[in-house]
Amino acid sequence: MENTMDFSLQIAQELNLANHHVANVIRLLGEGATIPFIARYRKEMTGSMDEENVAAVQRRLEQLVELQKRKESVINSIREQEKLTPELEHKILSTKTMQEVEDLYLPYKPKRRTRAAIAREKGLEPLAAQIMAQNIDHVKNVAQKYVNAEKGVNNTEEALQGAKDIMAEWISENIQGRNRIRKIYHLQGIIHSAVAKGKEEEGKTYQQYFDWSEPIGKAPSHRLLALFRAEEEGMLKVKINVDDEFVLNSLDDIFLKNDNESTALVQDAIDDAWKRLLSPSIETEIRAFYKEKADVTAIKVFAENLKQLLLAPPMGQKRVLAIDPGFRTGCKVVVLSETGALLHNETIYPHPPKSDVGGAIRKIKSLVDAYRIQVIAIGNGTAGRETEDFVRSIRFDRDLTAVMVSESGASVYSASKIARDEFPDYDITVRGAVSIGRRLMDPLAELVKIDPKSIGVGQYQHDVDQKKLGDSLNQTVESCVNAVGVELNTSSEQLLSYVSGVGPQLASNIIHYREEIGGFKNRKQLHDVPRLGPKAFEQCAGFLRVRGSDNPLDESAVHPESYHIVEKMAKKLQVKVKELIGNKELITKIDPKEYVENDFGLETIHDILTELDKPGRDPRQHFETFEFDKDIRSIEDLKIGMVLNGLVTNITAFGAFVDIGVHQDGLVHISQIADRYIKDPNEVLKLNQKVKVQVTGIDIDRKRISLSMRNLPSKN
């Protein structure tokens, strides 16, 4: 059987990439290289493929390996049955898709004791073959020869019925027939949903689908996932229908050869094969096909949202007072140092039922003064807007910024083992407030502690293939972490675990060694971390920063394997490496072509010069504050036609959700996002983008708000 390198040409052709570049990617992946490392530090080998292309090669390679394994399994199964012929083996090995393999395997696949199997046991297969050939007229005379009471065939009617059962199975396993029906489903299939009996009240969430029909090939991913979820919950009955007569005529074209008595029996077998075998089988296939397509779209949407959230602008190292708002239980207040360390915590009660506004103001002012607070972070959950109003009403003796922060996933973190290990002596509410403050300072560093599926920026994330979702989201987190870079001496174990080549165990080893030596002085010391060998060092070193290192390049994204090139540059310019870093005047004097070597081409030299110009640059944008409209607090305050400030919180295939400060996010349907036609909301919007929206619909009972960004009037 083929090894993975044999797939390079096929993948290159499918993805329109150079074969030798794809072969290099496959080899690097096989050697344990990660996608971020390959894309960043092996550009000469890959033709400067970006992470998306490298990931596409990896995905396709995994699919082809899985296909190859299935071919081997099928061939072995048929061989064990002693039915494998050289021609059949060649056909299986030549297939391009899993569906082709399964179609070829279908006649040999072990089955339960079917009607056709019982008929074969009665010796009726030769009769079925004669009838299927449609060369006989007096079928009863022929069938009489197969009447055998000992075998359970008592009369000609039973013989003919058994023959029809066998023919129906042959028809259902015919590749040409199955392919033709699949095509009919794709082109003409209609997905229809109806409310399940007695579920009219319980299933109100899905009311719009109580009597719904549309072509399956045109149904958007979010609607398919909603229909399948409602069916799973027992609220809807979902069926994919095709025109039975059209299907039967199509099968007739394949199997009917003459017009005689045997032809009529074949016609009966076709009808039976369609209703009893083909219809349920192919519908199941079609469902799976479109479910997988919907999964791919939903996972892509989730991954893009997650990427935008993780790469949200950080406030940076500030002394933060963070508040987790609440009414009855009060507001949990924590003070964090510039590095995110918990310095103080307590509870204030500015809201009903206690309404201790005066006491709360005194406590907040005291903490701001005592800890020289620079910014206040306020969670956007229950009592969030009320707490924001309260904080903004306080007169401080310095300029302070108050920022609303998304609480999505904070409760998941606060109840997690990670949080318990970090703060064993504090309760869930304190941990939640810490998370709110830290995610303002550095969203990426804090959000990596939470299962990506719990961050709340997905589309039907619980309905899609969980393994594929998990793989995609982990790859997204890894990409974001490595794009930003990680400070070796201050990063958490969770953040380190996403660094290229590290993983959970090495991250733990790095943390323990860091504590043991009192912090890393340079990248070289990574070699001394237990179980961190040369390969792991190669993969991770370029993404780890050591602030204050005795080698200034350790603070940059220049990989240690390229340090000698920078040293050559500095030597030629007669300066120290430290003097070269960040010195645009000196850097412009360097001719990249002079430093090209066997393993380091122009792409790498240009990357090095870019990094020297702006060492350790953060790809994230600068932080900007945002304020909601002051007079809008709840859905009851809204009026049709209002134009409001909003913040994009979630992007889906059908539109975007926008926070306008009333606890329920409003939906801007894709048709209302732009004054022109767009296929994807991401063409126009990004997560956390500040937008202006107009209220077009309010449903207080269902807590639904419809918004538009089209043809906005001037804001009053």
C-alpha cells in the first residue's frame, strides 16, 4: 500500500500547489513539525505557504490516509470471504472517494439475515438470475422447478417472491442505480419538516419550521442544523423527499430490457427495492452528506469568530480594578497588579435590595487610591449596565477608564480545575471577577484557559461533529498564540501548552523548571528543561520571548537557527547586534541577497529584517474604549427606528449579533448588514467591531431584537 508521500501529487493537483512544496510539507508534518512552525520558519521549503494552505494539505492528507486504510480493510474482508478477484481489487484501489469504496463493498458487506439471504438459502438465486436477464416468458413454468417443500418453497408464488427479494437487493446494490438516485436527491430533493404530534407548545422555538419545505441543495447550513436539532429533540419530523415516479422511471431505464412476463417481475423488484431498501438508505446518505457540509460551515464560522476574539486588542499591563456585577449577592470586586496577580478582593452592594450606594462609593474610591488603579473592568452580565452607571457616577481624583468586558466563558473558567489550582482559597465569584479583569489586560492569555466551545461565539456548536470542531478550534488557538508570541517567564501553563511543539506535559515541565531556576535568562536554557529535546526546541524557540535576556534576539521572533545571520549583518555594519535591533537606518543598508545560504533563502532573510525593524511586534490592534447609549438600559427602552451604538459579539452564516447594552443581543440579518449584496457577514464585519444599528423589530415576550445597518438615518 502507498505511504503518505505518494499522496503529494494528488494533493498538489487538488489544491493547485507545487508538488515539491506539498511533498516538503508532508515530510515536515511527518517529522513532527507544527503548522505555525512550517508556515513561519520553512518558507523556502513550502513556497511561502500560509497556515491555511499548510492546514489544507494536512487535512487532505489525513483524509487520503483514512481512505487508504478503509480500502485495505475492505479488501481484507472480501479476501476472507474468498470472493476477491484481481479485477475487484484493482477497482477498489482505484477509487477516489470513500463513497466509491463503500459502493463496491456493499454486495460483500456482512448483513443481518435479510429476505434476500433467506431466499438464497432456499436455492432461489439461479431463478432470480434467469428472471433478471428477462429472456423468459412462462416464468411460472420455470419457477415450478424451484418448488421444494424441504427447503421451504411450497409453491411457485413463494419461489417467485424469493427471486424478487434477491433481485431487489441486487438493484439496491447496483452502483449505477445508486449514483443516479443520489444525483436526483441533490438536484431535486426537498427537505420538509412538520411539527411532531403533540409538540406544538413545547416546540414553539421551532415554530417557523412547523410546515417548512425547501430544496435540500439550497438550504443554508444554519437552517439544516436547526432542523436536525429539532428532530433530535423530538419537536419536528424531518424528511427529504423526491418524486417517486421520476426515480422509478430512472431505475426502469437501467434495469428493464424487454417486455415480457419476467420484465414485469423485475418491475416489481424495482418498486420494492426503491421503497424498502434504496429510499431509506440513500436518504440517510444524503442527510449525512448535507449534515457534514453544514458542520464544515458552522465550524469555519466558529473558528473565525474564535480567532477574532483571541486576537482582540489587549489593554496591556495596567493596574486593574475588576467588578463582577450582581444585584442580590452584590458586586465582587478584585484588584489586579500589572501582571494580573490578585492583590485584594471584597464585595460591594450598590444595587437593590441593599442599595448601599454610599458605602460602595467609599470602598471603590479607597481601592482606587490605595492601589493606584489605572482602569476599571466591568462584566457585561446581570447588573452590568447598572454597575457601569454606578462607576461612571463616581468622581475620582484622576482620569480613569471604565470598560465593559464580555463575561462569556468566565463562569466556566471560575468553576474549572485550572481556576481552583490558581486560586484554591477563593470562591467562584472571586475567580470570575479575576477572569474579567485579566481578559481586559490580555484576552488571548486568559481565554486559552477556557474550552473554546464554551466561549460563546459559535453557531450550533453542540450539533456538529465534536472531534472536528475540537481539532479546528485547537488549531485556531495554536495559530493565534504563536502569531502573537509568548513571554517565557510570565505565561501560564495553559498558554505555554499551545506554543508550537510544546503541549501540556512540556508546558508543565517548563513551569516547574522556571520556578526551580527563578526564571529563564535566555532561550538556551530551554535545552535544560526535562524532556524538551532538540526537535521540541526547534519547534518552540522562535515563538517564545525572554524579556531582558542576555541575547537581545531572544526578545524577537528571529529563530535561534538564524542568529548567526544577524551576527554577520551586525559584523559587516561594525555594530553590536543590540544596536542593530530597531535601527531602521542601519537595517535599510542591508542587502538581503548577501546573506542567502543553503537553508535560508530570501523569504527568511526578509522576515529577519522585518523582525529586526520591529522586534517582538504584536499583530493585534491597539485597544479602544467603547460606550453604549446612556439612555438605553433594557429591551423596554427600545423603540422602532432608534439608531444606537453597538458592538459585534457573534458572527454567523445568517447574520451578526450586536450588543446594544440591553442584556439581549440584537440580530442583524445578513440581508440588513450592507447596502449591497454580500455572501458572508465576515466580508463586512469583525468580532468586537463598533457599529451603528437601527432597531427594526422588538419582541419583548421572546426577547428578540431585529437590527439593520442599511440606509441608516442620522442619529438623533
